[in-house]
Amino acid sequence: MGFIHKILVATDFSEHADHAIAHAAEVSAKFAAPLLVLHVASSPVVPVPDGFVIVPPSALADLQIAVTEGLERAVARAHNAGAVEVTSAHAEGAAWEQIVETAREQGCDLIVVGTHGRSGLSRVLLGSTAERVVRKAGCAVLVVGPRAEK
């Protein structure tokens, strides 16, 4: 039995997240640690100068279907890569906040996140979810870059 008892892996359903899932599954298998796959969606409210616009219910239903299907594929990918006890969850809000909060609530010892590997001005302008998770998490964080082999 190792020191990693529960793992959270975040996914935005991108290729970078798929690499993170593969690495998280490998760690899950090695330590026989349950794996939680988390997707965080942005708020469906869009701010505009005179208030806000709420996304129509039909678009929200389509979005929920896409998230459910994406999580099912991510869970299957993790299982196929050897992860044990894979579950999934989704949250709404700022990705880094929800990742850190969910890991804390679920008692995770490790967070695994993929990164696009942006640097310089693009990272400053777009922000870095991975960087914020590293700075704010109360547990270890494994950041899987775009050039990581799997």
C-alpha cells in the first residue's frame, strides 16, 4: 500500500487531458488508488455591458449530453489504461477552484492535470489552470505537459 490513496484527474476532453488521464490511470494501477475523473464547465451565463445573457435551456440540455458522453469516454479510457475504481463528476465554475475544492472534499492525495504548455504572453492573457491548481492545492499535483510520453 502506497501513500497515494485517491486520485483526481481533471479533463476538458482535449488531447492534453487524455494524456493526463493515461498518466493518472498508471498511478491508480500502481497504488490501487481509486480515480475520480472531473470535468468543470464554465457558467452558462454570459456577461454583457448592460447585464447578462443566459444560455437557452435547449443549448444547456445539449451541453449536458455532451458532458455526460465526454465523461463516459474518459472513464472508459481510464479503465482501459488500468485504473481501478474509476468514477466521474462534474462541476460548474472556475476550473482551478473546482478542481482544488473537489480534491479537498473527496480526500484526494494527488491531482493530475494536463497542460497546453503555453508560455509567455499567451499564458499571461489566457491564465493557467494548471499553475493555479499547483499554487492552491492542498495535495500533490502532477502536471502532464503536451510532450509527455505515454
